Amino acid sequence: MNTDHNVGDKMKIEQALEELRKHEKRKFNQSVDVIINLKGLDLKRENINAVITLPHKIKDKKICGFFDKKSESVDSITKPEFPKYKDKKALRKLIKEYDFFIASAHLMPTVAATFGKVLGPSGKMPSPQLGILNNENDETIKQVSDRITKSIKIRVKEASIKTTIGNETMKNEQIIENFNAFYNGIVNVLPTKRDNIKNIMLKFTMTKPLKLEAN
């Protein structure tokens, strides 16, 4: 069964991007945000999570690893350093400093016990989908890090998903490819697929959203 879906016609998406580009230029590089409003879901019962890999990197992400030894590829916290993060202030600072956390698989019980109370609710706990490594050699760490820079982690807690899928300096074609990859990823984890999509909107940071239709 083919599970690929495209969001409307490419020209419709491209037209929306051209309309957004007509707005006043800002002094910063605006993000391109997609909003998917959902319907027909009982979010108290449905546990909808996804890691979606996009074709094009949006921005670099700051990654920290929980390892046995220091890595040259990413910032690292080794097991002997774990106890200092029992201090809540140090732990909160750590969580704010990094976008993503990865860990060696055999350290995960200790990582969960030491960092779980804060990493879990923040959505930054290393997961089997993206972030738990069987080997902590530099090649494996680099491969995972490269994938993370192109990935979006989604946890559906309300009937609306909003995430960044590009920035205004990217080419329209790149944004459209990221857009469709994100949409496909969301549709594939929804219980009734496209029937759970109420509507889709696209916006820049400082603009009003434009509505798109999924065919």
C-alpha cells in the first residue's frame, strides 16, 4: 500500500510562499511554520509520537550525549559526572542549553533515573527512534547527529501541531520538499490518516497563516 501523500498541488504551496514573501522584510531570518489542525482524535487515549526526517536541514541543533567517555563529535556528559545533576538548578540549565540528547543504550537506566524527571516532560529524553546508540564510536555519533539536524520530533498533546519546516532564506523548492515530508510523516502516524486532518496552514514568523488544502 502506498502511504505517500502530497499536500495539494505544488503550485498552490509555491503560491503561498510567494504571497508570504511579499510581506515586509524583517531584520531577522523568519522561520517557515506549518500548522496542522486535527479532528476526530481522543488525545487522552491516542498516544501519537513521531520522528520525521526532512530532506533539508533547517538549522544546526545543539546536541549533548550521555556516554562512558568524552566524544569529539558532540558535547558529552560521562557517567561519573551524573551525580552533579542531582542539583535541580544545574539540571534545568542543562536542559535549556541543548536541543537534543543522545545516550549509550546501556546507560539509559541511569540516564532515566538521573535526568528523566526533566528530560521526559521536556520531550528531550533519548529515544529508540532517534538518540539511543548501541555503539558510542565517533562514526555512529556523527551519523546520528547528522540525522538529528534534519529531524523533527513530534508529540501530539492537543488538536493542533505547529512546527518549523524551513526559513525564508531557503529556496521554495527546499521548503516544499520539507513541507511534504513533514505532512507525509504526520499522516502516517494518525489513526485514520488524512481523515484526521482538519486543515493545514503555512506562515512566516511574523505573518498571518495562509490556508492550504490537502487533496
